[in-house]
Amino acid sequence: MKIGLALGGGGAKGLAHISALRVPETAHVPLDLITGTSAGAIVGALYAAGKSPDDIERLMRRLTLRQWLALDRTGMGMFSTDGICHILQAEVGKETRIENLPRAFACVAVDLDSQEEVVFDAGSVIDAVCASAAFPGIFAPVRIGERFFIDGGTLNPVPFDIARQRGADCVIAVDLAAEEPLFTATDPHTPRRGGLLYRFLFTAEQQKTFRVLARTIGIMTKQLRVQKMEHSPPDLVIYPQVQNVGLLDFDLIDVCLAAGESATRDALPQIQTLIAPSRVMPLRRTWRKTLAQIARQIAIHAR
């Protein structure tokens, strides 16, 4: 049985995906295929490249908001994805291709001109993930060749259908319901780690604008979720409780990790039930082979 894990988008909420990977790994649940959108693409690519959940957690704790956000010079976004690009280059290598990753991986972006969903399951890991994570308004579209791409979550917030299309027999989805505000702190003077940088980068008015944008995209993607659930439903959906984490609340990593762990541990019995046939069948084949050998030996002696 081939098991696929689909990781949804959600900015800083995506830190919950680390626990969604760690819990199955600790329980010896094999994950054969990872698909991701936006934040799910970032965490999924790191895992598919051979990074352990602990490695990814250490990386996320080490990074600052300044490292994630690079100024945009195209005028199509507040920031470029260059920050994400540099982070990934340091971790997986500049020239690494998706088809050469140790674990099967695919991520989703949207072609800005054709308005079509594009699945990246080959080519540059860096280009694909940055394209998948280019959240409209915050990050400028990513150019690959002559095409411009934006966040895959605008058309496919949780790519469980892609995992199914790529051959997964059992599909587990992690849905972060990413329609919450840019930041959770409504008071721009609320002290928190990196607070000065928050206030420098975003005025209170800008934060309100992005809350409306993020919520609007969330409203639109709810119907997309319903449609995809009808046509290609996953076998199980995990919902970490990260509704109170904003898209750029990277300092709330402990909240996200705890939410991811709680939700995934609660779902672990269902996961183990889903994959039980994959464990039983090899045992059945072994017993059948053993019984056949015993039968042959009995037949030989009976002669």
C-alpha cells in the first residue's frame, strides 16, 4: 500500500505540519508520497529531501521573519520569494530536482495568466516551492520561464487529489483552514518576539487590509475544498487547531507544533486502521508460503 500525505497551505500555520510528519514517523507509519501547497510545499519539500521532522523544527526555530521576507522590486507584491528561495537553497541545494528527491514529492501552484492549476512533480525544487508559496498581495508572483505563478492554495488549498492521482492508495490530508488574519495581535504595540520588526514592516492599517485579503481567499477556497472532497476525497483529514495563528505568526511555533501533535495523535488509531491491510498482506503471503512448503514436505514423505 502506497501512503500519501497532503499538506495544506496556511503561512505560519504550516509549522503544524512538522508534528503531522513526526507523529506517523514515530509510530512507524510509512509515508511514501508527500504533496503540498504553499506552507505545505515548503515543509513537504524539506521532508522529501531527507530532512527529519526534528531537523525541520530546528530550522524553523532558527529562522527570523526578516529571513523569510525579501523586498520585491517588481511592484507586484510587498515582498519577493527570494527569502524562501535562499532558505531552501541552503537546506536542499540550489540545483536539486524534484524527481531526484529521496521521497516522492509534488506541489501545486497557479499560472497567473491561464488561471490554471499546475502540478510540479519534476524540475527545480526551489522554483516549484517558491511558486507554490507566492501568496497574493504579500509575495510577488514567481516567474519560471515565460510564466508567472502564484500560491497554489488559490485553487487547491489541500492537494489530496494530487496524492491520489500520483498513485497513493491511502491519502491522509492535513487541512489548516487558512483563512485567518495576517497576524493574531490586533494591537500593533502588543509585545512579542520580533515585535519591532512587525511594527516596522506593517502599519495597523496594512494589517487590517491583509486580514481582509486572507479571509477573502479563505472564503473562496472553502467551496474548492467541498468540490474536491466530492470528486476525490482523502481517506482521512486531520484538522490542527491553528485558527488563532496568523499567516506570519512564525513566533508561535510552539502553539502550532502542539496543535499538530494533538490532532495527529488523535487521528493515529484511524491511520493505523487504514494501513492495517498493508501490514496484514505480507504476513498472509508469508504464512501461505510456509504452509505450501509444509504441504510439499508432507507430500514428499507420503510417497
